[in-house]
Amino acid sequence: MQKRSKGNDVIGTINRGTACESSLCTLCRADCAGKCETWMSSLQGRSMLYPRDYGLVTAGSDNVSHVDVSYNSLRIQGNLYGAQGLPADTSSNADNCLFTNVSLETSFGNGKKTKVRLPLMTGALGSTLIAARYWDSFAIGCALVGIPVVIGENVVGVDREAEIENGRISKAPEMDRRINTYKRYYDGYGAVIVQLNVEDACNGVAEYILEKHGDDMMIELKWGQGAKNIGGEIKVGSVEYAKFLKERGYLVDPDPDLPAVQKAFADGSIDCFARHSRLGFTEQGGWEAVCADFHAAVQKLRDLGFKRISLKTGCYGMEGLALAIRLSAEAGLDLLTIDGAGGGTGMSPWNMMEAWGVPSVMLHAKAYEYAALLAAKGMRPADMSFAGGIAREDQIFKALALGAPYSKLICMGRALMIPGFLGANIEGALYPERKDTVHGNWDKLPATVKSFGDTPEKIFSCYQEVSDKIGAEAMKEIPLGAVAMWCLADKLGAGLQQFLAGVRKFRIDSISREDIFSGNRETERETGIPFCTDAQDQIARKILLS
């Protein structure tokens, strides 16, 4: 496998550490001073689509699509003619066939449809400190852009202020804060999705959400994620907090109640504790028992009053994938998120993340295949969201095409968190009195940011667009991380529009598997997507021989 370059001289980006397939660093720091592609896009928006230093340069591709099997070894098929998906009242002449006329709005759901302005959603932002500290930027940014945000597992369980009475949550201020922050800027596009794991179910989180926030909330059952095949975990740096979490029913490692552990912590040889969640589906009985348990869990949520239910699964093998697709279809779920290996984490065992699970592109290719089998039987597969190391607009296009027509969204974790970090750092440096409130990490602007300016209006290319949407007064209330989120969405959206225009499709839901081809034979074999010189070969011969 060819090693990925740390830098891209054409667009002026560089990775601080080892570069992932997604173009992010393997280790993404909240205090990073730049400047990977996603970091730069959070400031400069769609200008990052083009080579730098216009007028002084030409640029050439370093394409390596002939090696390995990944989303980078799929390529996008441009079309010479046509204009599919323009509104019925719009002429398809050249004056209207502009990439800016491509509609990226779509929807998902089995009954009630959830509208989104871009085919994106966040990963699960749960009980980690990162999620809590930068929530305002994440949530407000997603609400303004019009995409769903996912509140991950254990948010209630780790909240010191949450109260449990008779085994049920009666007060959950952190959960309330997260939901209300998003809703304050929600305008009909997007959604808040609340994830439910074993501990959350035992503590009555679903009942609390329904009673406090209404039956329009979407609830998500969690089977796993791409980063690990055990339950979620966080680190805590206090014996008292570790004991609190143990009393809440979590596994805490090492055991904070053991005298030897307490002494080791006091001496400094132990400086933190890991809190772990339980595994689900531990009963014996095989996949038939899983089916029965799953349907019972879904029915309980429907009996409570939830109208929209989703499922998140990890990169298990083909049996687990087939179960997720079949059960989601049988239960009439609104969304199935399939998270492949190669994604990210807040905290997971590193070598587990490196060594377990099915890589994203292969898992997603099989998801299409299995969904098509169900559709051939007359069943409606649940709408799908693909996750696992996706960060750029070309990868978004390829993933949607690979899973079409079943894939409706792309779930992005770390990539959609970077603008939150960056905006907070800039805000803290510009306004020192806000630094602690926004969890900024910089005392002054680094050169990578100062090269764009020294005010928010100059630094963020889309600042005025956000101001036009919510008003100048409201701009004083929102974090700059939300503005950075808009800038990143601007770049991803414009890039996606350009790719769609290039395949002559002017609606995101017109995308199909015919819009991509494989850059090598191994990718063709694993994905079922034809090799570049085989795709369209039949029609080419017809043209020549007719």
C-alpha cells in the first residue's frame, strides 16, 4: 500500500501527523494550529476547492487510484451530455446547467420524512469531554447548516447533576442543554438524534426524552461503532468521580473502591480511571434470539410514543451486517447508520481500532448488495447513512453513489468536529475574556490564521452569509465554531455540487452507482463497481459499430 503524503502543495495544506485516507491526521488535536484540508476549509470555505496562487501556477494530479482498496480507489464518472434532475419548469439549456443550480436537499425516513439541506450528519457526540466542551459550536453549526446532530451514549449517566429516582432519570440538565441548544436554531431542516445504549435503556433515558422533549425526537439504538467492538469508554481523573460512575452502574477500571488503587492514585502511579459500557446481546441463542430481542426493543420504543427510530451498527462481519439490514427493514426504521473500520474515536483502544472490523468501502459495498436482496423480495430497506473515515466532498459523492439508492446520508465524525475546535481557539485568542467559556487553547492567533486576517469577518470567508441568515445581533451570541462549521459545509457542498454537475445530475437523489468506476481490479472485485475501461464499454462499442 502506498504511503499517503502529509501535505498537498496544490491547495496549500499539510497534516501535522500521519495522514488518514480521509486527509485528516490520525491524531486530531483540539488545539491544532493547522493546517489540514478540513482545518483550512473551516476558514476559507469553497475557495479550498481550487489550487492556490492563481496566475502563478499550474497543477497536476498525484492520483494513486491504482493501489489498494479504499474510497480513494473509486473514481467519479463524468458524462458528456444530459441534464438530469433540473426542475420541470426549468429549461435544460446551457444557461441553466450551472453547478450552483444543483440541489443538495434530501430527506430520509420510513414514515415522517426528515429534511436536510446537505446529505450529512454528525457522528455520535456522547460522554467525552470534547463533545461536552464544544457542543455549542457543533449543535448551533449543524442547526444553521440544516443537518442532523447525534447526541451519543451515556450523556445522562456521566452527568453529575442528573438525578435518578427509583431507577429512572428524573433530571438531566446536560441532555436538556444539548437538545435545547440545537432547537434554538432549528428551522425545519435536520434533527436531534439521541442514542440509546444498555445503560441508557436501564436508566430510562428514552422515557425522559419523550416526556421532556416530545414525541418528535428521534431515538437511536446502538449496536456498535467502527472504532471498537466493545462498549463506549471515557477517562476520568478523580477518584471521587470514578466512584460516582461506579455507583451509576458502570464498569470502572481500575476499581476505585480498592484500597491499593486509592493509594496508587494518591502516590501518582495511577492518574486516571477508564469508564466502560456493557456489551449488548449477551444472551445465548444465536441470531434468532437477536431478532426477537431487537423487535421487542423497537416495539417498546413505539409503545412509548416514538415516531422516528434509527439504528447505529459497527463494522461487524457479514452476519452482523445482514442482521442490521434485515431487522431495520422489518421494523420499519427511519435510518440505519453503518460505520466502517477506518473511522474515528473520542477514546478507543488504539490497536483495536487499527486491527478490528471490515473496512468502510467493503462494508458499504456489501450493504448495498444485501439491501438489494431484500428489495428484490419486496421489502423496503431502511434508508442508510454510511460512516467510517469520510471527510471530503469526493468521498461523500462516492459513498452515496456506492450505496444508491439506499444511502441517503454520510455520517462524519471527526471532520465535523474540527471547525468547532478551530472556531473556539480563534474566539479565545481574539476575545481573551471568552477563552475559558469557549474552551479555547490559544493565547494569540497563529500565523496560519493571521494570514487571513485578525477579525472574524476577515478570517471566516462565510461570516457575512451567516450574519445574513440570523442577523448581526444574533451573531454576537453564537460561537465562532458554528461559523467555521458553515464554512466547512460551504466547501463540501460546493464541491459536491460540482461533482454532480459533472455527471450531469442536478439533484442529489439522482446519484447512482453508474456515476463511479473502480480504479483497479481489486476494487472492482470487492465493490461490484466496474473497472474504468469496462464501465460504458458496451455503449462505446455500439457507437463505433452502429
